[in-house]
Amino acid sequence: MGAADRASTTRFDELKSGDRITVEQTVTVEKKKQTVATTGTVIRTERTHSSLYHEHNVDNSGFRDTILLELPDGELTTVIMDEFTMLHRA
């Protein structure tokens, strides 16, 4: 990631309800990488325990960050953040 990319990105903890953002996620299928972009308005953000870890060991701190977005057509979608997710102000 270049300096211009870092300057235009937004952090998950900076988001608030009403922010208009574009979420870019890199998906790998077999050996091919593809970037998928979704633009919408933030309804809310959450940090929740990941069930996979939390139910087996309550002391294990497995978390996931999620964003509930309203798309331009009114549809709601949930984005789960990972290390390949980039957030940009739209």
C-alpha cells in the first residue's frame, strides 16, 4: 500500500452512524485474487466475540468487527472486517 492509499483510508474505530463509506475486500478464489467494493451508509458498527472461540474457551479473546451498511437501494448488508479489508470515505 502506497502513501496515497494510507492517507485515504479510514479506520474501523473512526466510523460513526451516518458515515458514507466504500469497503474494499480482497477475495482469493483458487489462485486468483479479486477486489470487491461495496459503498453505503453506516448504520452501526459492532465488536463481538467470535462464537468459534468464545463458546469453547470464555477466556479466549476472539473478536470480529462488523459494519451494518445501508446500500443506495435501501438494502442492508453486514461486512465483517479482516486483514484484507480497506475502508474509504465515499
